[in-house]
Amino acid sequence: MTMTADTAVAAAPRGRRPVSRGLVTVLVALVGLFAAGFLVAPSSVSSGAIQSMLPFASVLAIVALGQTLVVMQGGIDLSVPGSVSLVIVIITHEAYGDDSKVLPAALAALVVALLVGVVNGFLIGRLGLNAIVATLGTNALLYAAVLAVSGGTPRQTTDLLANIAGGTSFGIPNAVYFAVAATALTTLLVKRTVAGRRFEAVGSNGRAAWATGLKVQRHRAGGYVAAQSLYWLGGLLLAGILNKPTAYQGDAYLLASVAAVVLGGTSLLGGRGNLVATALAALFLTQLDQFVLALGVNFAVKTLVQAAAFAIGVALYTIDWGALRKKLSGGRTPVPATP
């Protein structure tokens, strides 16, 4: 009997899945970080500091969700900085203090973001170009568009967008609600729908997925399109959180988004990913930045700490610790005693 795509997906085990290792790791790291904050840098865990940190953690979480979808397909998206910056520039320059123009500007930015996703998906999914080369080239084109639209001059956000993205409801920043909704919706679509299970199957083993009739190229391209929609949401929120965002505001989200993906336990080689763990890893990284700055160190040390977190995440999930211990012990295995 020939196994089709639908029967292959339906035949997948639906039993209770074990707790994700990445999720456990991130939760333990978060608890340890906040405990260290209380002991060493109390200012980093004060009420005001947490309130100011959460909006930026929410933006990073949303952007990292998009990066996770790409990484789950074995790719990587280096067009994040240009994508986020272009969304911010379009919204702030087209609206420019006029609340009535916020919605048209946001929709225009969404159309541009989706077109960028289609271009990336076509270059990588259809033409088979290297993801690093293709998205790096796209990022250069995006920054050219950023300069063409903005002229390098920042503009102030509108009151409407500032209230929606930068305001609070019930004592919680509004951006947190957007991040929670984006995480829940993305997780639901990936983990609880047939299309999502097919998406994961393609990322886990493209050849096996192709053998069952799945459209591998289409799913890989779709990852880049879906990622751009999340970058758009992150850029939209950032345009409201900051009073006068710069034309290069997205630069801070490339390394941070990849680090959040890795710390969340998603393999850079593709496969299953834990989107909730990615969002929590974004919270960890943002609070880690705040903790480091509360210690009084400069921006260079902050960047080094972020890079170290990325390296530790790679080591945690890629190194075969059993083989490493065996190698360090001289490659000898214990010989059982003779009865």
C-alpha cells in the first residue's frame, strides 16, 4: 500500500509528548537570572525596570518566532534587520503624527513584508540558493529601500500607535499581549494543524517528506513568508514603543533572534522547534541585557554576553556530551567484572 502525505501525517504518533529540553533549560535559566538579579543587581528586577524591559522582550519574542519558523526548515534569515527597519520607516514616515494614516501605512508595510518573504522563499525554496547568501543580499536591498524612504532621518511616532504599542492595560504593557497572542497562534498553527505537522515533517526530513508527496519547496518558501509577517508585527510594535525610532532600529534583532532560537532548543539543522521556549528565551536575553547594564558595564560587554549566550546555547544542544566524556577519559569503556 502506498503511503500518501495525508496518511503519513495521520499515522504520526499523537501520544503525550515529553517536556521539551529547551523549555526546561530556558525556565531554569530564567529563574537563575532573576535570582542573580535580586542578589547582585536589585535595580534590574525592580518594578520600573521590568515594566520597561517587557515591551522590548515582546518585540524580540515575536521576531524570534519568525526566525524559528525559518530555522525549522534548515535555513536562516539574515534579512531581519532590514525587514524590521523598513517596516518602522514606512509606518513612521507615512503616518508622521497623523493617526488616520496609521492603518494605511501599516497595511502598506505588511504588503512590502510579504513581498520580501515571497522573494526570499523563491530564491531559497525554488531556486535552491544558499539561505545565508540570499537573505544577506535581500537585507542589503532592504536597507537601500530604508534610505530611500527615510533619507536617514528619523520621525516621531503617532499618539495612536504609541498608546496601542507602548501603553499598558491592567498594569501590563500592551506589547506583552501581542507577544502572547502571536506565540499562542503560531504554536497552534504549527503543532495542532495538518499543515503545521506537514511543515515540521519537511523540516525534519525533506527527502522523506518528498517521498510521501509533500511539497517541500513550497513549505520551505512558506517559512520565509510567515516569518516576514511576524517581523512586520515586531516592527509595528517597535515603531510605537519608541518615540522616535531610527532608520537602523532593526540591527539589534539579528543576533538576538538567532540566539533566542538556539537557546529555545531548535536545531540550526532544522526539525521540530519549541515556539514557547523561543519566546521565553527572548525574555531571558532581554533581561540578561538589563542585568549586565545594571552592573555598570558598557555596550561592548553587553554584546559579548549576548554572543556568549548564543555559544552556550549551541553547545548545550549540539555537543554529544556522552561521546565527549568518553573521549576525555581516553576512549576506554568500563569492563564488567568476571563472575
